[in-house]
Amino acid sequence: MTTVTITIPEELSTQLGPYQDKLDELLRIGLSEVKKTQALALFKKGNISLWKAARHAGVSFREMTEYAVSQGLRAMPDEET
């Protein structure tokens, strides 16, 4: 396991207090959300298909489709899907 030291604002430190024993889970969830957000941004720009966005984010096509819909997008199937 790797140890990482970061500096965070006091307000965030206070909010994280009750979750000290779950920081690894919080990081995993946050990283997953960032990956989905970035992949969806590429999809919105037309740079990649929704299928590739799912692969880029490391989630299933179904999960990426549900995420896109939750962000107000309507998934349009293409030839690749």
C-alpha cells in the first residue's frame, strides 16, 4: 500500500472527520466520478462514442448510459454500439 500526504483546506478536513476510516473508499468513488465526468465531456464534444466513453471511464456501457441520462443527456446509439 502506498502512503500519500496531501494538504487540504480546514473546512474539508472537518467534513472528512467522520469518514477517516473510509478515505480509501471516498477516493475510489471520487476518482470514478471524475473519470465519468471527463469521459462524458469528451462524448458531448463528439470526440468519442458513448461506448468509448464507458471504456475510458472504466465502467460498463449501461452504467455510462445511466450516468449520461442522469446528467441530462439522451443516449443516441451509433454504429459502434
